[in-house]
Amino acid sequence: MARALIAQRLYRHKTSKRPFQIVFWCTVVANGALLAWLAFPPPVDL
């Protein structure tokens, strides 16, 4: 994610637009949630 933020600062063509920022942060949150779910899966009751 840090590289994506650095690239946004360097290349501000599309990244400065609000719709792009919304999609970007939604994907950051979704990826973080998926990573947390994979790292700490819910217990399975058998």
C-alpha cells in the first residue's frame, strides 16, 4: 500500500479524482479484511 500512495503523489493524473480515491480506499479496506480473515480464520465447530 505504501508504494501505491507514493505513486499517487508522483502521478496525479487520475489519482487526484474523487471517484478513484473512493475505489482505491475500498480496495485497501477489502484487502486488509481478507488478509485478516486469512490470518485469523473463524473457529470451525464440528
